[in-house]
Amino acid sequence: MSSAPSNNFLPSPKTVASKLGVDKGPIHLVQAGLINQVEELGWRVVFDGHHQFEDISPPPDGIQVNATTEPAVDTLSASIAKLRSPFLVAQVCESVASAVQAHAEMGHLPVTLGGDHSLAMGTISGTLRAYDQACVIWIDAHADINTIYSTDSGNIYGMPLSFLLKLNPPAPSLDSVLAKFDWVSHLPAERLVYISLRDVDKGEKEILKKHRIKAFSMHEVDRYGIGKVVEMALDHVNPQKDRPIHLSFDVDALDPSVAPSTGTPVRGGLTFREGHYICEAIHETGLLVALDLMEVNPALADAESVRQTVTVGCSLVRSALGKSSIWLHVVCAVVHRS
């Protein structure tokens, strides 16, 4: 790979900061040699280790974190009661936000190796605290923008962008579960763009249309080609080419034949080259300030599929970072899916 373009936001020497979490996917990436691979590209790596969030635990038995002060008879209360593990998810993501913010403010580039995509509430909030004009490029088969009203499952990994875009109602009280998410930073809708969508809930489609959120599905990738799609995505979310970029990449954006070991695989996804082209093109802008690689799950496939997915994940990170002599902070942080 040719020498890296200069980065408009990272001082020299540039640093990558890396953090791990509690699931096995992130640590598999590190055990596969990701840290050494990144260092061989010329980056200086600060590795925070495998974060277990020992100081965060679910509420004691008998405490109903979903409960409100009123019976769950109205729509808001019923919607809040449906959320799964909101207290734990909010706490873990807030800790991740603080870690990402701290390293970003030191001029590091945080790379978060995660479990489910709910962690992006934390990573993107941390980025926005350090770079308030940052934009987000979200690579995923799923929109992850359900609100507390539109979600059927209550799984917060399908909702992080609704919290970031402030699409949920305000907390009815300080004791409400929703108040636990008040720390989440605000991402304006015009600073978000999707690539690779192909499994979007009906309610999410209505949200995308209502808020005029730019999304390039696999139909557009097939029609225009990945090069043109990335160009259009960047033109939309960063028209003056002056905004810091947070790239949040869910490996289920890739076709399952490329990355089979992930939580919610969907056929018809990005090819190996298409996924890597996205990362390379973002790197070439010189505007990347944070990177997430999410949803590598070695518990869901055979050993060879795990090896294949981990290898692809490492390769995507290398492509996004290019060949450089800059500091990197690797963050490995994971929320368990319940």
C-alpha cells in the first residue's frame, strides 16, 4: 500500500488506541495478531487490554430497572418496559464514551473492537465530545435505528442510532430508564449515512424517510458500484470535506460467505473487495478520527468460519488505517446480547 495521506485531525506522531470488551470476538482479533499487524503499518498502538467492566453489574435481584412510577398502561411506559438490559447497556456504553473521548482528546485514533452494535452509542458519543462536527458512516446490513416505540424485540443493539439522533421521547422522570441515556451525544441526521442496508424493519423505513436520512442499500451498490456509492455517501455527509469521520463497521454488512461468524448474517451483502474498498476510501480522505469493528462473534460458527471472519476483520482494520506512522488507541469493549 502506498504511503498514507496526511490526516487533518491527528497530530504527528499519530497514535491508535485500542480497547477490548467481555465477549470473545474482540480478543480473537487481538490473538490473531491485529496489534502487530497495525504496528507493522507504522502506527504506534496503545492497547487498553480486554475490558471486562468489572465495576459495572446488573442491578441486584428485586430491582426492576424497567419499572416506572406508574403502571405500564400507557404507550410510553409499556415501551420502556420492553427494553432489554437497558441499565447495563447504558452504563457500559457511557464508560466506552469516556474512554473514546479521553483518547481522542489526546490526538489518538480510537479503534473499538466490539460485540454488538449498541456500543456505538458510546463510541460515537465519545467522538462527538472531542469533535463536535464529526460525521458518521455506518456500514451495516441493518439500520439499528428503532425507537422505543418501533422496536418489537426491545433489543438495544437495534436502537443505538435512535438514541444518538435523539428520536426517543424525553425521560418522564429522573428515575426513568430513559434518563440513563441522557448522556448520549446528539448526532444530527444530516451527518449520518448508511452503506449496505438490506434488512430494515418497517418502522425503521418510516424513520429513515421521515428524517430524510441518507441510506445506500445493496441495491444501490449493485446499481452504481461501490466506488460511486462511497463517493456519493461522502458528498452527502461531508460535502465540504472538512468534517472528521467516524467509521462504524458491522461485519454483517459483508455477505455471510465472506464473514459467516456474526450475530445476524443476511445474504446478499458486500463482497470482500467492496468491504475493503470502503475502508480504503475512508482512509484516503485523511479525515478518519475513529473506527469501530463490531459483531465478530466466534460463538456462532465452526472453527474455520471463525478463523475466516477474524481474518477478514483484521484486514478491514488494516485497510481503514492504511500505511502510516501515527498513534492508534485500540479499545476492545463489548456488551453481551441477552
